[in-house]
Amino acid sequence: MKIQSMTGYGSAEGEIAGRKYRIEIRTVNHRSLDLKLRIPRELLAVENSLRTFLQNQFARGSMEFRIDRVSESESGSSPMMGEINLELAQAYLAKIEAMGKKLGLSEKPSLGLILGLPEVMTRTQTEVAQETAWKELEPIVSKAATSLRSAREHEGQALVKVLMGAISDLESALVSLRKRRGECESELKEKFSERVKKVFEAYPLSTESVQAVLESRIAQELALILERTDIAEELDRFQGHLDHLKKTLGGSGPIGRKLDFLLQETNREANTLSNKAQDLAMSTEAVQIKLRLEQLREQSMNLE
């Protein structure tokens, strides 16, 4: 199964028990599979079978699934007979006549007016047997699901390309940080040596042995500073997370949750890089990396 976006649309039409129906499925982002079904009364018996089918086909997304009867003018079938609720019609008539008397009106309500009132006239729908309904409905649902999956896969592949491009940008940023890291280390050593030299020139020591001890101690302090500010390990771990992300995007099936976890781990390394940045250039690059990661995470949330 190809990587899919959680956004898509699919539809299909077909006949069930001699009546024509149209199925439409729309999906948007959601952290789990959230099904919203709208089914005609006569097909309610298939709801459980329908839910099971959709749960086996899709892993994540907020799904609006609806089945609509195609109008008689579209399907060419004969109009469905209607039922008239006489008791409700009489109650409406009594209320209307009573209101007319209070308002001093003598006009009688028309039959068309009464028939148009809520629940007075309803179309008769005979419930279709579960076994028959699902046997005829399943291939139509399957066709609509295939249409939806095709749309989700198309958008999913487009998102994968965008995400791979973002990862490539992050790798370029890591190259810049590695280069700047070496430059910063050399600059720090040079500055430290210059300052130590100036101190010894301003306050010369009487014996070379004492100066040697101080220089050794200063060298140890410099090594500690370089160790605290070194980002080599963070850069290696960051690159490892990017490699894992590329491998995941090159796979198949639902990957959204895995991507979210990997991006959280990658963002932790980015925070450490930002905290240990040794100069303005590195700090600026680290901030840009965090921004790119946030954009990447927003895009990845669209994937199933």
C-alpha cells in the first residue's frame, strides 16, 4: 500500500434492491479514524458491516461517508408512494382554524398548505434485508473507497516529495554547521592563546616551572570549554534521525505516527544545537533548522 494523505474524495453510484444510490466519501486530517456515516433509513441494517469494511481499508482521518438516493428524474424510476398522517393533518387544521378565529380571518387553509406541513406526508421506504443490502452495496462502497484511496495516494506522493526536499535542506544546514563548528574551535583556541599571552606579558612570572603549570591548567580549562560547546555528537544524531526519516518516507503504508515521533526526537537535537551554538552564525542556522522542522512537522500531519 502506497503512502497516503488523509485528505481526499471518492464517489460511486449503483443500484440496491432496484433503487439507484450515490456514495460520496470525504476525508480530512485526524489523529485516528473518525467515521461519520449518513445512511438512508432503508439501509440502516448494513451499518455495522459498512463500519468494519471502512476500518479495514483506512487507518486514519476524519471520514464523512454518505449514501443518497438518486432522484427519480435522474434514475428514471417511478416515484415512491407517500403516506399521509391524517391525525397530524387534522391537528394542524384545528390549530390553523383556531388561530384564524383569534385573528379575525375567515380564509380556509388549502390542502396543499396542510400537505406541506412537517411530517404530514412522508415517502414510504421499505427496509432492505441486511444480507441482500450488503451484497449489493459492498461493490459500490469498494469502488468509492478505491476512488478515495487513489486521491489520497496522489496527494500523499506529492507530500513525500515536499518532505524529502525539506530534509535535503536540513542536511545542507548540517553541512554548514559542521564547517562552522571547525572554524569556531580554531578561533576559540586562537583567542584563548592570545589572551593568555597578554596576561603573561602583563604579569611576568619569575620561574618557568610556575608558568608551565599555569599553562597546563589553562589548557585543561580550554578543553572543558570546547567539550561543553562541542556539537559533534548532536550533529551525528541529527543526521541519524534524518536518515531514518528518509527511510520511512521511502516505505509504504501508514507512516504518520512514526514520522511524528521521529520529528519530536529530531527537534530535541535541534534545541540542543541552538543552546550550544558558539556564535551568531551558528545560532542563526540552528533557529532556521527549528523553523524548517516545524514546517516539516505540519506537512507530515497530513499523512496517514
